[in-house]
Amino acid sequence: MKASAKDAVIEGLVDSLVEAEVVTDKGRMVQDIRARERVLSTGIGGGIAVPHAQSPGALRLALALGRLAAPIDFEALDERPVQLVFMVVGPEERGGFIRVLARISRLLYSGDLQRSLLKARTPQEALSCIRREESRIAG
């Protein structure tokens, strides 16, 4: 992604979820994610952010991954700029939302996945990196 500000990243990832027919109300989803960001930044540190929201704008639980061309300020807890953004959205009922956030945290724990994703050149390579890390921690 060639976004240079937090809001542009959020809008760009929501756009990808609209294209995937996961988000039906872009305005509402962006509003709900920004509201969550006002509570506490989802820049979790180490160059990673996980903006998320449960919203009537989402049809189902889904994730979008963005790798930024250049790191940006995401008001992260460690004050470091962010280059990888995992956006998690879902409908208002709670089914699985917290488990997905916890799983992302677990996948990123060692730092191997982050390094691999920063090197990936295509969405398919990124998905392969995630699957490889899933297999490693499951096995």
C-alpha cells in the first residue's frame, strides 16, 4: 500500500473488504474502526497494527492484510512506525472475533511471520507465509 497516513490505510483496507463483498457499508465500517482507534491505538508495537471493529457494516468475520510501502505513524504503543497492518472486521455478534485477534498475536509472536511478510512480493506469497507459520505453531 502507498498510504502515508493512518486514515488512508484504514480506508484502503476497508475498500479491499468491500471489493471482497465482506463489508456492505464502507462509511459505517470506517467510522467504527476510527471509533475503536480513538479508545486506544491498535498499533501494537514492533511495526504492526491490528485495527479492528465489530460493525453492522460487516457481513462476516474477515481479515485484510496491508503492507505499507513506507512505514507510517500509527500512534503505536511503542511509538515506532507501522509497516504491517492486519485489519479484522466482523458483525456485531461476537462469534470468533476475539479468537482471531488472539491468533494473530500468537502468529506474530516469534517475529518470523513479520519478517516473511515484509519480503513477500504477492498476495499469494503472503498467504503462504501465514499458512507456513500456522503449521509451525500448530504442529
